[in-house]
Amino acid sequence: MKIIKAIPNWIYAPVLIILVIVDAIGIGAEEIVKKIKFAQVSESYETLMGLFPLLRSASEKYLMLFIVLTLIVLAAFLLKLFYKEQLYVLEHFSFTEGGCGLGVQTKKNYWVKTDTLNQAASFEDGIPSAQALVDIDEKIKSIQHKIGKGNIGYYGVSHIPFAFLAGYDFGDQSKIHVFHRKRHNGEVFEELSEGADYDLRFDVEEKQKTRRSNELIVAVSTSIEITEEEIKGSFGNDKHIVILRLNNQGYDQLDKYESVERASNEAWASIRKYSKQYAIRKIHLLIASSVGFAFYMGRKCSAQIDPQVIVYHYQSGQYRWGISVNGEDHAKHIIEIKESHDEDA
């Protein structure tokens, strides 16, 4: 199917015209062909007969072969025009009850089947239940078992830790179609485009280098800045801090596959560098970005390479809760921050 799709339409059309002409010659319908002015059929007939004087006898001798070849090319052309692969999309909501959809272009390119995971009711006093994590795990296992190596997509309006966990569960072994809702078109999700913005990079700032701690706070911002005051207000003043700021911040900056791939790889390279440097055993990860980028960051997280990673949700000026995705017991847990810290402590 990939080969059929790769052949451009401008090749199919003339090949079909030539084969139809040869078939017509073989069945003795040359006079009809000579009168057809549409699509330059008569001119093509004259050209073929001039170039291949033995075409008449060959078309008569191998008529059935040419007819079968014509049908094969016609079938391939129709498949290219009308066949669409299935795309099984997980739409993941936790802020709202849903209501957002995919753009028209995606529906033109694929037969889309959606599977909704709505977790808006999974919270009590602003904290998600442990069952919410089980629901994410089970939903993704079900999709992977059902679809296998087929086309899978992900989009939604979910909390950053939920999107990260979904990416972590899917893993990084196969392509996932990721969709982003741009600010100017708030009701439609479009697939990330191909290409990259090669000028985008993270500016890295390290704080509290002299702290004796095996815990590292990493703040990754691509849309809005995460300040040092916000970090210390929730996590205190006794841990290593690394702040990664995209050099050109904006909610829609990472809307291309290669841009998201490069940015997530760059972020994890910095995280692992400082984790190794300070023998870190626990990473507190704060992400201010799109759901798609958080999903990609989760895909890059490794249970084998990385220490314990806790991804947090920002709300009302502080970080109240997070998800430990790869703790020592390999289980996932809700981590609740009970109280704020004095940043000068």
C-alpha cells in the first residue's frame, strides 16, 4: 500500500490511457479510439502507433495480459484515491468533559476511530484518585493489545502529569500520532506537522549548586516561565534546581514533530547530566508546556535509566500534587504536597 500511495497521480493517468488504447487496439476498436479527443486519446494513439509499428499485432496476441495489467493499474489508482488507513485515537480529558475534536484534514487522511478516557470526575478536593492512574494504564494496555502495530494517536485537554503518564505507558518504540490544539483555533486538534524549527533550544540555568541532596528539581518551560520563587514556595530550599527555558517561548512553538522530538531529547539530556553529576535518586519534574510536549517527555522517560521521576501539576500559584511514574517498587503513585514552604528557609 505504501508503494501505491507513493506513486503520484500524474503517472497513473497517462499509464492508464496507454493501456486502454492498447486494449482497444487488441479488440479491434481502433476507429473509436481515433475519434476520442478527450484527454488527448487520439493523439496518444497516433504517437504509440508511430513509435511501435508492431503494437497492433502485440496487443492482439497478448490481449488478456494487457487487460489484466489495465485492471491492476486501475485498481491501484482507485485505492490511492479512496483508501484510508485506520487511525485509532485516544482522546484524553481531565479538565473538561470533552467537546473538542480533530481537524478536517485528519479525517480526510484516515478512518478515525476514537476511544475516550474522561477523567474529569477523578478528583476530590483537587487531588486525583489512585484509580485514575489505574484507568490510564488499563486504557493504554487495551489499545496496544487491540491495535498492535497499527496507527495510534493521542490528544486531549488533560493535566500535565496525566499526559506524561500516558506517554510513559505508550513508550518510545513506535510512532504515535500526536495532535495539538492551537490558540487561534480552540475547538480543533491538528496533527503535528513535519519539519522542525532549528533555532529553538533550551537555555539552562542551575541553582543551588552547593546543596547536599540526592533530589533534583527540574523546571522545563516552553510556554510560560516557571520562576525560582514558585519552585521554592512548593519544594523548599534544600534541593538542586535546574531551570530549562525555551529560548523563544509560546504555547504553539512546538507544533512540529521534529521540534518536539529535539526539545524532549535536549531536556532529558540535561536532566540525565545533572542526575549523574549529583547522584540523584529522585527527580521532581515541573513542565509548563503543551499536552503534546508533556506526552513526548513521558515517552522519553526510562524505567531502566532514570531515577524516580515525579511529575507535578501547577495550580493557583503552587504545586499541590504529582505522579510518581517509576518509583523503586515500579508502581505509580499520587504524591500530594501537603503545605507550602518558606523559600528563605
